[in-house]
Amino acid sequence: MATISLCMIVKNEEPTLDRCLEQAKEFADEIIIVDTGSTDRSKEIALQYTKEVYDYVWHDDFAAARNFSFSKAKMDYCMWLDADDVILVKERQKLMEMKRTLDFLQADVVMLPYDVAFDATGQVQTTYMRERIIKNTEQAIWIGRVHEVITPFGNIIYEDIHIRHEKVKPYDTDRNLRIYETMQEEGHILEPREQFYYARELYYHAQYEKAIEAFQKFLSMKEGWIENKIEACRQIAECFGKIGNQEKQLQSLFQSFALDLPRAETCCAIGQIYFAQANWKAAAFWYEIALRVDKNTQSGGFVQESCYGYLPCMQLCVCYDKMGEYEKAESYNEMGAVFQPKSEAVRYNRNYFLQRRAKQKIFAEEKY
């Protein structure tokens, strides 16, 4: 059976570190903790699970810190987690089963789904694939001071083992933008991936005009990853939406179709623009397209799960109700229930259609 070194960088992770390590001890053959300056009980908690706890002077470079953690690994594979990551019981069981096959598969990089956003019921809303378990070789190099990544190499395999990123503590929302701006002040020319994430940080800080400019610069870079380019088109559209330029908002979304097949997220975004205009027919067209789009779970791009079923169904329910096609509207509501059986919106709509049929029956009886 292959062995795994869990390599983590932490700082003031007292609220979640014990939970994370308690789960990790089931599959990790070695736990390495690199502390970047905690002032809480993080190191004390870590020492309850491993002697491999190291101090590291933080200098605004996530890749450097992760490379330091990997440099201490002695097992066959390195795996990374953040302290607020959660691996549910069934996922840990699948992880243990996978460990038994890693040597046979001769895997160099194992890509796993990373669930990063959830609704009020805990159902996954956004997920994407990340390089999670990497062969312990010289090729396992992290790059990027922010949004660090290991470029996949060799034999890459995809497994359906979900890691949940469940944030508990607030984080420094200005940190990433500050690092990118410092890099540029130092004369660093942003690589395509860095340019993309820099633009996203500008968007998060409501600097919409600058974000549009930064995203457009990224789109002009030939080396940019296609999934990031598609996402950039959607983000530019959101920026134009924020500043009230609906025409360019639509143009930006349509621009993504020149890059690859439509994504459901893009179709839903177009549908929402027409929905807000009460153009029910046009909105329904795009939501129906979204329903027909297959989800590419191995693309690595951000996937908004609800766009591949639940969201277009619920919007179609409203669209067809507004157009007076009540049976079709009700059928889409029931289709939405297949994706989210406990949805409050589904329950509300069922009551609405029930009351509507009752009123129709009373009207019919009074008429005759």
C-alpha cells in the first residue's frame, strides 16, 4: 500500500485544527505541520498528533511555505489540506480504498473535487478539481505566492473523493490583493494565472473598472488556461452588471462561446439578465439550454452545481408560470425537486399550484 505524508501550513487555526487532524490520522502515515506564526494553541494541538511541527517565517508567499512542508515529507505521496477542510466518513473510506491502488495505478497526481461553497442546508454549491495527492518527487513544486498550485505532471488520475472547505474564522480579505500589488511594485510581471486571480481580487474589492481591464489583459494572454478564460468572461459580465452596462454584460457572456462549448453557469447568467427584464421567453430559452449542458467534472474549472439542474428548473418554473403555461411550470418545479428534495422553494411552489388548481375548480363550478 502506498504511504501518504499530510503536509499542512497553519496559522491560528485553533478552532478547526483538531477536527482536521482527527480525521486525517485515519489515512495519513505521516503528519507535517508548518506553523507560520500562530499566537493561539495551534502548535499545541498539532503536537498531540505529530512531532513533525516546524516554525516558518512568513513572507507573503504561500508556495514557498507549502514547498517547505513538502520538503519534510518522507512517504511515497504528499497530500495537502487546509485546517478548515473536512473529509466526511464515507470520503475517508474511499480515500483508504484508493491508497491500496495508488502503486498499481502508478499515479503521479491525484485530482480530487474541492467543495468550497454550500447552501443553508449544507448542499454543495461550488466545486472544482484540485491536485490533492502528489507523488513525492522533485516535480512536486508549488508555484504562486497567492492561489498557489502544482502543475499536474505524469500520470494524472481523477477520483470522486470530496474535500469540503468549511470556513470558520474570518480571513484577511485584503491580503491577496496586497500581495499582488506588492509583486507589481517590485517589477514582477504577472503570469497568466496570476493575472486572472489578481483581476478576481479587484472584483472582490468592488474595483469593477480596474477588474474589467485586468480580466481583459488576461484574455489577451495566449497562455491563459481556457477554463480561467471562460470564467473571466463571466466575471467581466458581472463587473459590467455592477456598473449598469447590460449590453456589454451580455456581450461578455456570449464571448465565452467562442472559447469552447457553453457552460451551464454562463447560460444561467444570460437567462438571469432576460429574467430581470421580464423577457420570459428569452430567459426560458437559456435556462433550457443550461439544463442540456453536461457537467465536465474533470475540467478543473469552477463548477456551480445548482446551474446543472436545480437553478434552471426553478427559474423555468417561474418563466412558464408567467407565460401562462402552468402545467409546464409545475413539471419543472417537480424536476427541481429531484435535484433538491428538501427545497423550500419547491414546497412553496407546490402549495401555489395546489391553491391555483383549487381556485380554477371553484371558478369552473361557479361558471356552470
